[in-house]
Amino acid sequence: QVQLLESGGGLVQAGGSLRLSCAASGSIFSILSMGWYRQAPGKQRELVAAITMGGHSNYADSAKGRFSISRDSAKPTVYLQINSLKPEDTAVYYCNADTPGHQNVYWGQGTQVTVSS
């Protein structure tokens, strides 16, 4: 089992920045990649960005440019830097950890990001 603990969400004005963190614990040796998803009210959960423990990252088209994912493989912890926040970025952001072959997929509890205009 892998436990994920997110932090860094909050209320921020449009144009501001946030850095979300997600620390993994438990069977961390099984983790292949970690990522961030978000779910806005009334919408489906969607991928924002993901990164492998080897450092290969990928982003949703909507996240390219303002979002940056990074990781510390030793801990392991994944970070999501969000710049130039927009009201439409308001959502619950969930951390995700995936294992080879998607045998096990783990989710954090989520952290709320609210962007005021």
C-alpha cells in the first residue's frame, strides 16, 4: 500500500502562484510514476501532469506553459508549480501514484485550490 499526503492548496487571487506537494509513504518501491489530477465542480477528474521516478514528464494540453511538475525520487515527493492562476483553475487537486502495468493506482485525499477573480 502507498499513502499519499497532499499539501499546498488554498485561496489565491488570479495571477498568483501556488506550489502543491505530495509525499508518498508505504510501499514506495512499487511506484513507477506520480501525477496530479484535478476535478472542478460538475466536471470529471482530469489529468494535469505526471512524472516518472526517472524524470520523464507529460502534461495535459491545458496545462502546458503555466504548470510545472517535478519530483524528488528519494523521498519520493512530487510537486506541482502553478503560475498565473486563473479562476478556471479552481478545483480539487488530487495526487496519484501508479505502479507498473497499472496494477495498483493510489490517490490522495485531494487539496482544494480556489482562484478568485
